Amino acid sequence: MSSRVRPIVRRWLSISLSTLYLGAAPLALADSAILEGERFHPQVGEHGMVATSHYLASQIAHDVLAKGGNAVDAAVTAGFALAVTQPRSGNIGGGGFMLISDEQRDEVIAIDYREKAPAAAYATMFQNDQGEAVPQLSRFTHNASGVPGTVAGLALALDKYGTLSLAEALAPAITLAEEGFSVPPRFAEGLEQAQDRLKQWDSTRKVFYKPDGSNYRAGERFRQPDLAATLKRIAAKGPREFYEGETARLISAEMQRHGGLMTAQDLADYQPRIRQPVHGNYRGYDVYAMSPPSSGGAHIVQMLNILEGYDIHAMGFNSARTIHLMAEAMQRAYADRAKYLGDPDFVDVPLAGLTSPAYAAKLRAEIPLDHATPSTEIAAGKPLPYESNETTHFSIADDNGLAVSNTYTINFSYGSGIVVDGAGFLLNNEMDDFSAKPGAPNAYGLIGGEANKVEPRKRMLSSMTPTIVKKDGKNFLITGSPGGSRIITTTLQVVMNVIDHGMNIQSAVSAPRIHHQWLPDEIRIEDGISPDTQALLEAMGHTLSQQAAMGAAQSILIEPDGTFTGGADPRRSTSSAMGL
Ligand code: GLY
């Protein structure tokens, strides 16, 4: 343990470590920690904090910081570790977005490593002869995959902001893949639930199930030799190995065997992009979030702009009035999303208009205070003219003013369900995030328009919302979430819980959430919204739908005195925040 760890923090560390070594320790240890409620207490640190959805990734990222690495070193190392320990969403076969805030340079940048459509992609590729969208094609075939961006994106972050070599950042992931780890209950349950889909493919069955076809059980050791070999090649030859070397050859061969459109040239052509994040201001806090091709930043800023006009604190956390106003703001943002958002390299996204306080004021004026607006009465608004634009999230911060907010994904749990034979990793099914046909909903019920139609080499629209909030130039809140269409509203509520309701970070992350996405016309609620509040909302004309928990917002709050607090989301049983 690092000598940098001061005594006051040791209690939190010991709590955390008792849950971290699930891989090596009897499961009963973790179970008792959960029963005692220890795992989800706020974690505190003086020198830094990591919050990820898997305790092994958190442990590894924590160790990087403890040995003097910076937040980007820890983030890239965690990203590769999650690709091994959490294959339902951690990945090298997908893509994502990373926000990096560097206080010393007073700079926040975004790395866009979103997947891209192959060059041979075309607008009607997921439609049948009658012009109807066929979801099976965009979700569970080789054509469901965009060209993966994760390896290039993480390598770019490390090159630009890190201090470790790529080989050093990959080393823990290689060890985990080669030597294996003890299967957590969530891992075993996930593979069991998805087995009908995953066992269809020989390449996937070989990796994720035992030689006799049976399932791994919690506590058993799980090794991934093909993935270890892939990661070793990348460590030895650099990130272009994935795009031009043996790994690219294995991906191309997988595509050719099954008629997939992605070619060796598509892989060779892939490049991540550095973009300016969306910037807004909420009650004196600077909010930075992902710019297009994610819709996340545009709409979290738009919703915050609308909500800033109300005294949310006085209305109270999850009161009927607060939920009503959040739902009304959400509806209007998601209606605009359907019309205006797409890859900014292809379409003019009216970002300045969508995020302007003047547009928010116009939308706010349309919101009734006492009754729900039916979604049929809401259409995309007219923002000011364009002026010049199963996923996993982790947050990491160090004591040199560097903070990382990263969300990456292969879309569904286990993506397309197809492992690249011989390479040992799952391919994404991110092509389903395009509008297969303008007006047809994607898997999350999100409607897309012309701006998000399939086009060659285009990035599909995302909802991922890695977010960094600063106060007086200092990193303050690092957050984001998985959850498909619920990502933006989950992240919104963590920000509001901290700024409007003064919650500590663990409470802000754990508190029950709501979601409205315009269509369907309902407020989705988690368990924990009081029946009284529900009755008041229904009396206002809202339809409520209680469904499964939403998101997993692994988050960090940095107090004005520099103390780091972490919030691991209890909605994922493997979540872990660790301070040092
Ligand atoms: N695949 C989910 C998203 O990018 O929003």
C-alpha cells in the first residue's frame, strides 16, 4: 500500500479491500460485506479516487495511482482491465468517449473513439424489401458492428496525457486474461441469461462457456487465452496492430466468413478524434459533457438550462413538482434529439442553439406547472440557427488536477454476441444506434431522423454522457453512466442531486431515478419513488411505468478542500470506488 495513504483514509481502504479481493477470497467475505452495507459507503481519499463497475478494475486503477501514475494512466489501464473482467460491456471490440480535464492547463478535451460505419454501409441496409426496419439485422449479425475504436482511443489518451507506455497499461489486463480470475455472481448470471444468443456462435461458445458447453459458476476461474494473445500483440506492436496487424486480419477473416461488410481497409482507416466537449453553466458550476456524435452533452446542458429557471432545491428531491418539471424538460430534449442529432462530420448539428439559455427559456415558457404535456403536443423545437454542434462508465481523478470521465460500450450486453474467432473478444452491435429507417425506434425506443441515417464511414448517434463539472476552475464532479437512452437523464440526476439537493456523492448515485424520453409518453420510475408522489404525478396527467433500475453512475466528488469522495453505484453488484 502506498505511503501516500494517510491514516484517516485507511478505514475506507480497509472496507474497500475487504470487498475487492473477491477474486481470491471466499465469496462469503463479499456477501457479508454487502449484508453489512459496507461496500456502498462513500469512499474517501486525499490523493485520488477511482470508481468503476468492477472491483478488479478499480483495484488495478487504484494501484496505478498509488505508484505515481496519473488519472489518464489509471483510466486506460482500467479500460483494458474491464475488457477482460466485464466482457458484457468492457471492451476492445467497441468504442466510446473520454473526457479529460486538466486543471493545470485549464483545459477539458473529449476523445471520440466511437465506432464508424464501414465504407460499404448504406442507408437501407437494415430494411427488408418492403422498406421496413429489421432489428435482427442491426443487432445480431456481423453487419451489426461498427469499426471498433477502443484500442485507438485509449492509446491516444495515453499518448497525449499519460506517463505509462501502452505495454505497461495493458500488463494487468494481460495477466487477468492469461491467469484468469474468479467468476463473480454477476458474471455467471449474465452469461447464463444470454446463453441462447451467445451459444449460437461457435467462436463465442468456445470463449465464454466450458468445453462441454456448460456454464461457469460463481467462484470458478475464468481464463481467456485468445484475448491474452491479442492484448500481447497490441502491447508488443502498438495500437495499429489492432487495425493493420494480425488482429485486423482475424477481424477481416471473421467478416468474410459470415458476409460482413467491414473490411481490412475500414480497420486501417479508423482514427479517433479529439473534440471540444459541450460546455454549459448550471447555478455557477461549469458543466462539460460529450459533444456529438453523442447527444449526451447537448441534452444534459439543454435540460439543465431549462431546469435552472426553477427553484428545484425548494421544491425538494423527487417531489411531484420536481419530477414533473424534470420530465417536461426531458421530453423536449428527446424530441430535439430525434430531429437534430447525428455525426457532426456529416450533418450540421445546431449545438449552439440547443444549448443556449435563450432557447431553454423559450421551452420553459411552454411548460405547464400543474399538468403533463402529452408527447403528441411536443415536437422538435426551433433552436437558434447553427452558428459556426450495456455500456460502462468509470471516473478517475488524481491530486494533480487531472480527471477522467469515460463511457464506452459494445451497445447491448455482449454486443452482437459474436466473438472474433481466434482473437477472443466480442464485437459491438452499435450499428443499431443509427436510425435503420427515419422514424423507426432503436432498441431503446429512441426515434432517429435523417441526421442519424446510416452512411458510409459515419459515426452512429450515441447517448453516452461522460461529464465533468468544475467549480471556480477546479474539478468538482466526475460522472456518467451506462443505460442506453437513460444515460443522459441518469447523469442529469446525479448532477442535480449534488448541486440542487446537496447530497453526498454516494447518496447522489444511489437515489431513485426517473426517466422520460418523449416517446413512449411515460415517466419510467425506479423502485423508491413514494406512492404519494406517484399519485400526485398521475393526477397531473402523467403515466408512470415502474421498471428495472437504470444506469450505473460510478462517480467522484472533489470537495473544496481537495478531499476525494467516491460513489460506486449499488445497481451493479461489482461496483467499487477506492480512494487513496
Ligand atoms: N449504444 C448506446 C449509446 O451509445 O448510447
